[in-house]
Amino acid sequence: MRLALFQPDIAGNVGAVLRIGACFDVAVDLIEPMGFAWDDKRVARAGMDYIDHVSVTRHAGWDAFLATVTGRIALFTTKSATRFDETQFAGDDILLFGSESAGAPDHVHARADLRVRIPMRPITRSLNLSVSAGIALAEALRQTKGFPQ
């Protein structure tokens, strides 16, 4: 299982996702360009001292990321009718999230093996990126019995 962020915009969200990855022993892929400098202090602040306990791979772009893909790509998007809690995840899935400002572009949607959404009240627009990643990962790890001991 891996978490992947497509061109994230907000350093604090990336730091929080890195912390999630560290706590659940899940690698994190960052697909550049990002909307901030990698050495932004907000990444470290949100990741706290957990940042040294997560496997992070930065990819120069979408094609570089795709070269590393061996499992299915499960894109989390508000543009899907398929609920994530009705999806069967596999242990080698990559849970992919689009940028905070623009989501994922059409070519990313087209390449995804699964496109799923986290159901929300109709009057709300979206969840925070790191909250979405945590919710998605918890369900995928529950299904695959992949939580650390």
C-alpha cells in the first residue's frame, strides 16, 4: 500500500500525510511540481519528528511516477459515483489524491484503475487532503489487514 499526492499545493498537508505514512508504515509518493519548496518549514512542522520514519519518494512528474507503479492506482476524486467503502482494496494499491486547488487532471483520471469517492453531505465541497488520505488509508488497511502490529 502506498499514498501518492499529485502536485500538492500546501506544505502543511504534505507534512500531515507524511506523518500518517510514518504512523501506519506506508510509503508516500510526491508527484511534482509541488506548490511549495521541499524545504518549507511547514512540511517539517506538520510532520513533526515522524518525518524521519516514513519512506518518501519524490517524482519529477507524472511519467516518472508511472514508471514505479506495480499495483493498481485508486484515485480519490469527488467526480466518481463509486464509494470507497464499497470498493475492494488490495495490499499493493496506490491511493492517489489530486492537488488541493485543482484535483487531478483528465489524464490522471484516465490512467487510474479505480476512481472512488469518500461520501459527504451534498452541501459540503470537499475534505482536507490529509484528512481524506487518513480516511482512505484506514479503510484500505482495514480491508487488507495491513495495520501495523
